[in-house]
Amino acid sequence: MLLVAALAGCGVSGSAAAADPKPPPAPTESNPPGDIPDNQAYVVFKPSTGGFTVSVPEGWARTSTGPDTAFTDKLNRIEVSEHAAATAPTTASVTARDVPALAKAVPGFSPGKASEVSRKAGKAVLYTYEGTTAPDPVTGKALRDAYERYVFHHNGRDVVLTLSGPVKADNVDPWRTVTDSLRWQ
């Protein structure tokens, strides 16, 4: 009888514990420096020359120099440029023409890889590489940036989208949003 009571007692306390479980704590999300939030809002940018539009993150600072426009926020940057081009780019032409210019212009340039990709606006040549940012004016620290440079071609014009942010930042989805948003006018 004592054994039955002991087992019944165990069953009661076991049932009571099962009825009042504590949920496990939510995993802590790790956002590396430069990680653009997934809930980032976007606005449409249309250059004064027309010809195309592209969506860029809302609220980012905008600067323009001639046909080049840059959008920046903290550690990330999107550069948009357009120029005449008689023929569509190829991985070979980007490697031969653009890479030497990038090697001279980007501090700490590390060459990457050229590939052809498809986006909603059509095919583009993607060139990935790394470089070092200018030192922060306050801390003096420079960061290592990863770059994705897309060259799109349409009706004798190239549109170049260069996206950059810290190496290891998880910006795959935001960069895809930007590059998929290009529309020809």
C-alpha cells in the first residue's frame, strides 16, 4: 500500500510539473557589426538622368557627385553609377577593365571573383572583392569590407551597383532586395 501511495504521489507531482512547464529561453540573436535589419524599409531612387530606378534603404544619407550617387548608414554603403557602354559587360571585360581600376582605388584591395548572375532586371556581371575602409575619424580604426559590384547593361548604358559592408555582416537579404529592385525606364 505504501508503494502504491508513493507511486501515486510521484504521478501527481509529475503531472503538476508537466502542466506548468517553463518555456526555454529564446535564443539570443547575434548581429555582427554592419548587419542591416531584415525589417529595413526601402524607397525608390530615380537619378536625374532617368533610365532606371532602384530601391535603397530608407533614411540613409545620400551624396551625389556627377553621375555617381552614394547612400550610407553607419558601416554600409550603396553606390549607384551610370555610364554609356557600347556592349554588355562580360566576366572577362569586368576582370580586364574594372579590376585594375578597383585595385588602385580601394585601399587594401583583395581581388575576388567575377560571375554572371540573374536578377529581375536581367543578367549582370557580379564582381566580389574586399578592401579596407578609411580610418574612423574618432577611433582611428579601419574595418575590412566585403564588396559586391553588379554591372547591368541596357540600351547602350551600364548601371553599376556597388554594395559594401563589414566582412561577416549578414546582408545577403538586403543586398538581394536592392539588386532585384533595379527597373529600366
